[in-house]
Amino acid sequence: MKNLRSHRNTLRLSQTRLAKLAGVSRFKICLFELGDGELTEEEKGRIHTALEAEAQRLRSLPDSLGAVPAGGAAA
């Protein structure tokens, strides 16, 4: 979990949103990303689960977000 900030930013998650999803304080996430704090194995697991869930949510978005809707014209 060395690259937490990178993973979080790739998913466009704020520290606050990740904290809510994972049930870990934003302050602890901030300190960990700065290299000034530690996370328990349980917290790391919850963060990992939250990141995976967000990645899955993004993958499930329609691939056709930029496509022409049925019966419509391109914008």
C-alpha cells in the first residue's frame, strides 16, 4: 500500500471520500500518505476493499458514455 495516494488519485477519490468508504479517519490516511503515520492491517484491508469497490463501480459505468443515445443525435 505504498502508493496509496497514486491509487486514490487514479480513482479520483479524495481523502475524505476514501475515509468514509473505508471507515478510516481522513487524518490517518493523510499522515500515512505523507509517510508520517501507520495504518493497522485492518485499516489497510478496509482501504484496499474500498479502493477495489470504487474501481469496480467505475468499471461498471456504461462504456457508451460518449456514444449517441438510441434515437438521438450526437451532441
